Amino acid sequence: MATVEDRRTMLIALAGATVISFAPLLYIRSDTTPLTGAFYRMLYALPLLGLLVWTSKKEDPRNSNSRWLAFGAGVLLAIDFVGYHSAIDYIGSGIATMIGNSQVIIVTLVSWWLLGERPNRFILLSLPLVMFGLILISGIWDDAPYGEDPVKGVIGGMVAAVFYSSFLIVYRQSNRIGGPAVNAQFDATTGATLGILILGSMPLTSVGIEAIDHSITWPNHGWLILLALSCQVIGWIAITYALPRLPAAHTSFAVLLQPVLTIIWGVILLNESPSLQQSAGMALIFAAIIAVTLFGATEDAIIQTDN
């Protein structure tokens, strides 16, 4: 019975990752700046999430600390989105998403450090592969790298990876008891919306990040509404449901479907064409992620975190 339930949960996580894989495409179609796109994709999701919380009327067993933890996870997600959207602008959707999803390695390391989920040696062997892959993607040895500014793209992608990892770990801990997924998603989205709004009021132009543009018009808003409803609501509710019900590394493996599909959409729908060296760098990172998720199994050494 447990095996059947695990498979069902894994399928829900994979479905959520598939929906989320379209997020970079919809963001690019919106033709907005990183902060603007991130802010409105969150803002437009809040009313529907609030409506779902109100109509479902499911009992939420989480205490106030868990809800504030989900809110804090959303603040971490705000920083992730700024780095991720910036990386998309600088280096394309496929490469940016692949770099951001190297979070699986960071999640495994932090889960070992904080939660006692001890990985085997594959994680240590994977780190040099990721670092070398990032160097190749940055284009420093490449005569004609793809992207407006590959180095800035790599930096933005790494910022996204670090804060995406932090978000996943905190978010997973905030809903360990398996409360309603939509309630947890509403809390996190609220935190992310406020976090992005605060970031939008800070002087970030010196690092190339423009303030939130509230003067955008149609069809920009239309693409962001579609992004909010499909990815931020449907996709992330599925991921939220799966997070507390799967081990951290298994969840990361499910979410790994996202960068693979995003790369496919980028090539087919956006005509993205990374150079040979950049493609080799992505292949190294992908190989490292696969090695960690398949062979870097964790053992609960101190605290049992899964239900």
C-alpha cells in the first residue's frame, strides 16, 4: 500500500514539474523585467489561492510557527526568482533552468548537515562536475557563447540555485505534518509577493536589476496571469502536496523533469541554441544531478523527517 501511495505521490510531483517547466517560456513571452515578472506572477496567484483555501474548508493542522515558516520560505523564493529571471534574460531559459536545478546537490548537502540525511560519496564526486560545467556555460573559453551575458547568467543562476535550495528545505519543513497543500502554497506565495515588493523598492539598478514596472499593459499582463494560474497555482500545489510525502532527494529528482522539458521548449519554441561548450557544461551538470539523485541516497542518521 505504501508503494502504491509513493508512486501516486511521485506522479503528482512529476505532473507539477511538467506544468512548471513552461514558466520560463511564459515569463519571456510577457516581455517584462525580472522583478516585474516575478511580482505579478505571485500577485495574480494570490486571489485564486485564497479562494481555494476558503472554498475547500479543509482543516489545517499546522500551527502558527509552521505557517510563518512557509511565509519565510516564500521570502527565500522571492530572491530565487530575481536570480532566476535575471539568468533567463542573460543566458536563456534552458541553461538558466539547468543551473537553478543544481539545487538538488545543495539540498542533499544541507539535508545531511541539518536533518541528518547522510548522503554517500557520490555527492562529493559530483561537485567538481558541476563547477566545471558552470565554467563551460559561462563562455569564458568560448568564442561565440549563447546569451547576452553568460557570466552574469551563471551568477544569477547560482543565486537562484542557492535560494531555491533554501526555499525547498524550509518549505518542506514547514509542512512536515502534511497540511492542505493549497494553504501552504498561499502562505508561501504571500511571503514571496511581499519579498519581491520589498526587493523592488531597493536600489538594485547598480547590479542590473530594474525596479518593478507597474505601467505594463496587455498582453504582458495576460501572459503573467497565465503564468500565475498554471505554474504558481496548479504546478506548485502539486509540488507542495508531494514535498512532505517524499524524501528530499526523491522530490528533487521529480522536480528534475522541469529543466529537461524547459530545455526542450527553449529549443523548439524559442529557438535557443547554446554553443557546443555550453551544451557540454549542461550535460556535465545534468550528469552530476542524476548521479546524486540516483546514487547519492540518504540515510536518516539523526532525525526522521518523512511521514
